[in-house]
Amino acid sequence: MKTALITGVTGQDGSYLVEFLLNKNYKVYGVIRRASSFNTSRIDHIIEFHSPEKFDWFRGDMTDETSLIKILEKIQPDEIYNLAAQSHVQVSFEVPVYTFDVVATGTLRLLEAVKNLGLDIKIYQASSSEMFGSSPPPQNEETPFNPKSPYAIAKVAAYHLCVNYREAYGMWIANGILFNHESPRRGETFVTRKITRAVSRIAFGVQDKLVLGYLDAKRDWGYAPEYVKAMWLMLQQDEPDDYVIATGEAHSVRKFVEEAFKHIGVIIEWRGEGIEEKGVVAEIMDSEFKDSMKIKPGDIVVEVSKRYFRPAEAEFLLGDSTKARKKLGWEPKVKFKELVKIMVEADIRRTRLLLEGTKKHNEEWREYII
Ligand code: NDP
Ligand code: GDR
């Protein structure tokens, strides 16, 4: 039985990767950092339904090398998937030093620990399409990096550290340069999930508008469960290498908004320019949500605010994953429209359950609620 260690196990990708590796009969360990509230909601079902012989976890932090050394000494895994990161690009402008410490120096701490302990481990490094920044699309493994944020610069540093440790010390390290990948488990502050969550709440009349930043950024959005398979495939190769993982299709944030709202029968007409831009409801089609929605034709459902603009932006990211398709046999199946559908439908289910649960809770606990 192979053993894998996942840093960032409580994140979107970490949770799908645990499921994937358990299905491949791995013994999986995760690193969970301390937070002031519960941060395991994405893996609670795994902890509940698998014994510690299949899935277990340790408290640790990428900013604390002693925790990483202790974990590695104890479990000596066959594979490490380094997914831990302060992964929000806009937040990286607000907390740049912390972002750099976790993403770049954190990766260095991990590499040093593996090297100094003399462990023979295959390492996956979560590199990012953000590293390409302003390089014109399509981007592949040969495209120069032109990072546009502290996050992206930290990922470039981590990438180069991995290549350097591979060349200098012969360590087995693969960089997966993954383009944006999304799912119903995506964090609520990333744009896709922010949109699909808002659409579901507007459908049930508990939110009346969505406030966004730059609408013309283009991204190559794929489906996260398919991307964790690519991570695993990279580590099953004889030689370590770097691979771009993407769908090869890019759309603007504006297009994502339009596509998502269509699912609840709302057609948006854009008015205004840039920061003044407003999305006006031009038409409400017949849909099961027609009566629950509080919005009506002419209402502004999307507003653009300076608050969500970044000091610098990666305008157009579109991946060319020919190498991964040829060498790994990896192929994405879920494309843009299906991805939007999966995410909107999941958020509608979740919002419906939450509302029903809140109603029931309030009925049952009426006398205790103040
Ligand atoms: P998430 O933000 O969902 O998850 C990040 C994970 O890192 C969480 O488990 C988080 O813990 C953990 N983490 C944050 N800070 C620390 C720390 N100091 N020490 C230990 N753990 C920490 O990211 P994704 O799952 O979306 O992405 C996984 C990786 O892939 C990240 O490195 C990201 O930068 C990279 N990536 C993601 C892409 C995407 O489109 N999703 C594309 C390309 C690269 P907690 O739950 O407590 O916050
Ligand atoms: P990104 O994802 O920065 O590509 O990084 P995000 O979803 O945050 O932004 C995508 C694009 O949408 C624009 N945008 C907004 N973004 C957010 N979050 N909120 C808004 O209100 C909003 N309005 C417009 C952004 O400006 C941007 O152009 C993600 C992360 O998962 C990284 O960790 C990962 O490395 C890259 O994808 C690949």
C-alpha cells in the first residue's frame, strides 16, 4: 500500500485528492493547520467514514518547519502533494509577506526537510497559471513567467526552488502548472463560486445583487476532480517533469455571470462602462424560481465595485496542455457550460437545504432564540 502526505488537505483540491487516493488504495495523511473555527468541512465526511488506518491527519503549518520535519520523520511517505497556500490573489496584495512566507518559503521548508532527512519521496508542487501573468496566450511549459501579484511571484519562486532542488540534489519533484479549476467545493470568495452562490441566493430571494470587480479578465476554467487526477498521474511517471493542465478554452468573468444567471431564467443586459458598469435584468424567463425571486425586469443584479479590482491583473490565461495530453494521457471532459451548470445546481441545492434547515431550526428553537 502506498502512502501519501497532502499539505493543504482541507482545501478544495486537497479534499478531492484524498478521495481519489483512497480509491487507489493509498494510506493518506493530511496536514491541517490550526484555526479559531472549524476548517475541516470539506473533509469531515472522509474523517467520519474512514478509519485512521486509511486516512489520518497531523496538525502542522507551512510557516513552522519543526512541524513538517516531525510529520515527515514519522510517516516517511512515498508521495507528497504540496497544496498548502494562501491561494487568494487579491488577498496577496493585502498580506504579501505572509503569502510569500507560506507559498515560497513554506515550499522551501518542505524541500529542505525532505533533503535533510534523506528521504526518497516523489513530490508534487502546486504551481499555477498565475505565474504566466501578462505573457500572451496560449501559455504552455515554454512560456516565460510574467507574474502580476505577490501570490504569483511566490509561486514562481517555489517553482524555481523545485527545479533547482531537482537539478542540484536529484530530488524527484514535478511541477503541475494548473490553470483555474473550480467545483462546488471552491472557496466562496473566488469569482466562480461567488457568482454561483449569489445566483442561488437571488433565486430564493435572500440576496438582491452581486458585487464584482473586473469583468473582462479571461480564464481557462476546468473541473477540480479531473485536475487532481492529473496531479497523481504526474507522480506515476518514471522521470519528474513539469506539465501545464488546462481545458484549452477561456471565457471572461462577464460570460461566466451571464451563463450562471441563465440557469435561473435571468437574462442580463449590461449598462454603463467599466467601474460604472451595471448588469440590468432585461428579461426573466419562465423558471421554477420565478415566484421566489424578489428581482424584476429593470433591477440591477450585478454591480461593479472598485473594491474588487486588483492593483495589477493577469488579463488572459488560456492553457495549452498538449504535453500532458500526450505524455500523461490526461484529457479534461468537463468544459465551461457544464462546469457552470454543476456549480449553479450544487449551490441551489445547498441554499435550499440551508433555508429549509434554518426554518426548521427556528421553528423548533423558537423559545430559545433571542
Ligand atoms: P484552497 O485555498 O482551497 O486551499 C488551500 C489549503 O492550504 C487549505 O487547506 C488551507 O488551510 C491550507 N493552508 C493555508 N495556509 C496554510 C499554512 N500556513 N500552513 C498549512 N496549510 C495552509 O486552494 P485550492 O485547493 O484551490 O488549491 C490548492 C493549491 O493549488 C494551492 O497551492 C493553490 O495555490 C494551487 N493552485 C490552485 C488552482 C485553482 O484553480 N484552484 C490553480 C493553480 C494552483 P485552511 O483550510 O485552514 O485555510
Ligand atoms: P484567480 O481566481 O485570481 O484567477 O486565482 P479568482 O476567481 O479570484 O479571480 C478570477 C478573475 O476574476 C476577477 N474578478 C474577481 N475575482 C474575485 N475573487 N472576486 C471578485 O469579486 C471578482 N470580480 C472579478 C479577478 O480579478 C480575476 O481576474 C485562482 C486561485 O485559485 C489561485 O490560487 C490559482 O493559482 C489561480 O486561480 C490559477
